[in-house]
Amino acid sequence: MIITLTGPSGVGKTTIFGQLLRELPNFRLVSSHTTRQPRESDLPGEYKYYTDQEFEVMRSGVTPLWDHEFSGFQYLTSAESVLETSQHPNSIFGMLLIPSVIGRLKSFAELRGIQVMSVYILSPASDVLSARMAGRGESPESIQRRIDLSKSWDADAGPSGLYEYFITNNGSIDEAVQKVIDIIEENQPYLG
């Protein structure tokens, strides 16, 4: 099973998955490929890192489900990475995704018998979101742009039909993680 988390910047997606990696022995991430340098905030297994030249060689040997450029760096998720999940039926795999790729993932996975559960994390109040982003060192202009974007994403999420579950991370991170664990257990009761 693959569980996806989507939501605006600052809602806790990476933090939730980081805690799931520590708490659930059978939780792993579907790896994507990138040309950017590793960041301290990257989760174990979230990315495989390449130089530009290595990335082009890798790209020629895989089937991209999606790829894009962002801030001058290349990102790609391969069909092979997603198919690998079916070789581990007792594991839960996580993916942090933007809305535009969820439909492609679900169509691809459904044809191959891979279950995908998509969770959208709604934005907390603007002051909470602003404080989280300020804590990460973002500028006031960047914070305002991201808050505006979060309102747009939240407004589009419900009518999109992409998500089975909606949660809000407006309490403790432990509460948000427990909401995701409850979703996993509901859909894969033999979680251990």
C-alpha cells in the first residue's frame, strides 16, 4: 500500500513521515530522483541524488511517471520505484506529492493492483502557519506567498476528488501522526 501526503508548505508532511519512519518498522518511502544536493530535512530514502550528467543517464534507463524542474533542479519519480512497492506486501510506502501528480499515480497503481490512499493535510490558521514558516527562516514575503498559495490549495483540494482523507495538523505532531496511523490501520489492518 502507498499512502500519499499532500498539502501546502508548513502543514507538517515531512515531519509526519519522519515520525512514521521512526515508529513503524514496516514504513518506507518511495524514492524519487533529483539533481539537487541533499538537505538536512530530507528523509531517509526520500531521494536518490545525481549530478546533471548522471541524472540524464538515469532518466534514459527508467520509465518516468512524472518529472519536472523546480528552482533549477530536476526531479523524477519512476514507474520502477512505484512498482517496487508490490514486492513488499507487508510494507507501507509513503510519498509526499503535489496535487498535479496524484491522478497519474493512482491510474498507474490501480492498473497494477497497488493500493493508494491519498491524504490531504489542510492548512492550520494563518498565524500558526506563519509561525511555522518563520521558524524555518522564511522571509515575510515568502511566508505571505505561501499562505496565499495554501488557501488556494485548500480550496481546490475538496472538489478535486483526489483525496480519500482530509486531516488538519493543528494540534501536536503526535496527534497528526496518529491520524495517519489510523488511516493506515483502517486500510491495512494487519499493520504490525
